[in-house]
Amino acid sequence: MKGWRLDRWLRLVRGTTTLVYVAALCPAVALLVIAFIPGSPVTLELPTSLLPGSGGGEGIASGVVMDPAGQVAVKLTDPSLAQRMLYLATMLPGLLLVAEVARRMANVLRAAQDSDPFTARTARELTLVAKITAFGGLGVWAVSNAARWTITATVLKSGAAVQAHQSPLGWLAVALIFAAFAQLITRGVAMRAELDTVI
């Protein structure tokens, strides 16, 4: 009964990771195609503090001002190819990384479902996924922020830079979870080997 429940659980999680893989890959392909279409939309969020007249505006009651630490969405009416590629670089790397991590996890879960999940191979695969998530996440964060900074400089007359967007800590936290599971499995494999020598 327990084995059946574990098998059902592994099948459910594997299906979920496959769904995440497809859900990340499809928008990535769509964004890539759309970026090459002339006149395709480019929408940016710019810091309110960098926009002229951000202290207030028509239609706002007296005593109300726009938050200087906030963001305002702006749309480029006729973006150049370079601007479209930079906009693509703010989103595409993250989607590709999510798709790759989900694909690798689906493969790990498939192997665990087909045979013994507590093997050195499973631990190695999880360690590799942890490394891809950590280093890939840092790379995604750096590339997307560099692209965002560059495209913002082309939009603002002042050429002012924007601060780093979000943080790579989410990627690092997920990588740490994968690494922790890898270490748990490694420890389980070692304990099983010790018990086999005793018996």
C-alpha cells in the first residue's frame, strides 16, 4: 500500500514538473518570435523618480503625489530591434532556466519511479540541478538587470540608470533545497551500504 502511494506521489510530482517545463517553454518561444516582429509591444516599468513631472499630475487631488519610490509602466510606440532584443533579455533567460530545471527534475523523478530512488546517481543529479539553479539564477539576474538598465538608458533622455531589479536570493534558496535533498539521499545511500556490510 505504501509503495503504491509513493508511486502515485512520484507520478503526480513528475507530471507537475513536466507541466512547469511546458508552461515555461511555450511563453519563451512565443516571446522569441514576437521580439522579431517589427512594432511588437515593449512595456517597461520605470522608477517614478526618474520621470519628469512625477510630483503630481492632472486628475490627482491636492495633497496626493506619486510615490517617488514607485514604478510607472510606459509603452514604447515604435521600439527598435535592439530595444526589442533587450526587452526579450529581461524575461527569456529566466523562463529558459525554469524550463531546464523542470526538465531535469522530471528526468530525476522518472528514474526514481522506474527503479530505486535512493541511489548515488539520484544524489548526483540533484546536486547538478542545484548548481544549475544557483549559477544559472545568478546569471539570469545579472543578464536581466543589465538588459533592463540598458533599455532604460535608451528610453530616458537623461540616460539615467535604474537600480537592480528584484534579487537572486529566490534562485539561491531553491538551489539550497535541491542541494539539501541531494545530501539527504547521499547520507541514506551511505547508511544502506553500512547496513549491508553489517548484515
